Amino acid sequence: MATLYTLQSAQHRIVQLEQLTDLTFQRSYLIYNVPAGQLRGRHRHQKNHSILFCVTGSVSVFIQSAGYETVFELTSPDQALHLLPTDWRLLYDFSPDCIVLALASDLFSKLDYIPEPYRPVFLPDKIIH
């Protein structure tokens, strides 16, 4: 299940994440300049954990797992969203100034991606299959 952490000390953020999750990070990437109405994510993983930060702006993150669905609003760089491999994720409603920093526990592998959600996804004004 996805977990939202609120980080307290700017100088200890990465150390705190490693202590909280027992993960090391092998890949990082940015998501930015997302056109209005566009979606990102739309997958889960075999083994990769992800940590998302919204460095500027805001974004909504819909999470679907085998037993639950929830939405997280990332609006501050002191929030860290830990996504488990089993969390099917969909990022949407990017503000125009949104920059998302993602840290991944594993290097990119197309074989690690699972695009299918557990069941149909219903968001306001959107139906994702």
C-alpha cells in the first residue's frame, strides 16, 4: 500500500527515506511540462519501488492495489509518496508549473512494467481501462 511521508529536515531527506523504506535508489527522473489533461504512469511493477516528490506545483496520484483505491495530492516538496511495486499508479491534474522527481529502486526495465490495472479506473471525467 502506498505511504505518504512528510519530511521534516531538508538536509536529511534522502537519509530519512532510506531509513524509512530500507531501499537504495538506482534511478532518478523528472516529469515536467505535462500538457493539460495528459496522464502519466498507468502501470505497476514486478519489483520496482518508487518515491515521488512534487518539487514545484501540484499533481494528483491515483493508486489502485488489489484491495483498495485512493488518491494522494502532492502539493509540497516535503511530501514523499512511496509506491510499492503492486501499486498501479496514474498521475493526473498536473499544475502548469509541476515538476515531479521520481526515485526508483531499480534500473529501467520494460519487463518490470505491468500496464493493466486490477479493475477499471473511474476518475472524475475519466474512465481508464
